Amino acid sequence: MVKRLPQNRNLHIQTEPTFRGLGYYPHGVPVHQYLHITHQVMQHAIHEHPRTLAIRVDLRYPRYYQHEWNSAVMARFFDKFQYLLNNDYLERLNRGVKAYSTSLRYVWCRETTEDSPCHYHVMLFLNRDAYYKLGDFNNLQQGLAGMIRLAWASALKVDVTEPLGAVHFPENPTYKLDAYSPSFQQDFQDVFYRASYFAKAETKQWGDRTRSFGSSRK
């Protein structure tokens, strides 16, 4: 039986206990379309990069910031991050260092809670031959963590030193997906389960014409 989400009749509630044989976050009301998109993004990532690095990160607004209530800030973040990834690849080539390019894939959701009026949960997918760890968060010259912080500052249009606490890496922020590894199915399940939290309907705002969930197109 198909159930529509009361807050948005264009969306449907996932009623089956698993999604395509995969377990998902058990609390709240999961949106079927969001689970489908998450699964699709992961499949595309693995298809292009059989060795994929998945990164879980939270993006928040600094306390002083007069934020925008639309998803334009997220579009700016991903554009800037892709630019930094491309630039890092070219710089490595110019130095004569062995380098691998990477596509950027992602899923994200916007949440509103009493503790944090507006924040974003993000899962990033990159080529693990290009990047295999986050690196030093405080190094703005290299490393994924530094580039993520720099991209968020750029999206907010503030100096990179200002939103230091606005980028948060939760516990166990990285996952390694290897299509040829014996543990691949379990690893895929683990990442999908972590990202499926984004699909729950609770803590999202409805009816204000802003996006509460988004992803890369391919």
C-alpha cells in the first residue's frame, strides 16, 4: 500500500522494512523518494569510482550570520568544493606528482531543531584513489577537511577564519567503499544506513518553498 506524506502529497512514505534489501534509519517517517535518490547517488559513485571515499559532515551557520532560507548556499558550497578539487588535481599535475581526478557526488538535507534553527547534514562521495582521508582540518592549503571548510566559508561569503565551528565532522566521518572487497556489501549497507537518516520527514520544514533535501544529479 502506497502512503503519501501528509506534509507533501508528492512524496511517499517508505513502508517496507528494508529498501532494496538494505536497512535504513529506523526512527521517524522515511521518505521513499529520498531513499531512492540516496541509493542512486551511491550506485553512480561506485560505478565511476570503484574505490570511493564517503564523508559525513555537518554544516552550520555562525551565530552572528544572517542566513538565507533557501538552498542557494548549498549550491555555492558544492560549486566551490568542486572547484577546489579540480584546482588541487591540476596543481599536483603541475608539480609532477601522480594525481587522480575525482567527481563530486553528494546527498544533503536541511534540518531545523530547537538546538540548531537551521543546519545541513551532508554525505560526500569522492574517488578514493584521489583522496583516502580527511587530512588536517586546520590546514587550508591542502587536505579535504581544509577544502570543505574553505568551501563553506566561500558559500557563506565570509572570511575562512570566521566559521571555524560551523563545519563539524561527527564521530566516524569517513567510510571506504571498494567494489572489489569481500566486505563491499556490508560497507555499502553501512553508508546507506548512515545517509538514510537524511530521508526522515521529521525536523524538516514544509510549505516554505525551500528545499529540505538535495543531491548531485548523477
